[in-house]
Amino acid sequence: MKPGDLVRYIANPPSKPPVTRVIPPNDRPIGLVVEVKTKLIGTDKAGQAVLELVFVKWAVDAWNNDPGGVSEEYRGDLEVVQAG
């Protein structure tokens, strides 16, 4: 996944979290990948994990909840519809 890719939200695995979602649970919106960041989680080298965050500009502005007009998403919740 890279900037310029067209993605769809798939909520993988399907779930009903206890918090309010910005994207309604039954919608499968389309968005454009703006940026991809990789973060190391944890301080112990033997137990670190890699987390990939994808910043998406959704077609519906209400879903873009970050101040920069994008939404921070987990890569596992997205599928590429068309490569950029």
C-alpha cells in the first residue's frame, strides 16, 4: 500500500467496538492513501512489533477526523481497489 492508492474500508475482522466510530459500521467507503507510516511498538528489541498506519482522505468529508483533513487507519482494515 502506498500514497496514491485507492482503498476501501473493510473492518477486518468485522467487529462492533464499544466506542463510537467515525465511519458507520455498514458503509464501505472509498478513499485515497495520502501517507503510510511505520512505527515500532515497544522498547524491548525481542518483543517489538511493527505497526503500519495509513492516512486516508475519504470521499465523505465527515469521515476525515484528523485536523489535517485525513483519517488514520489500520492497514488491516483497508483493501486496495486500484493501485495509484
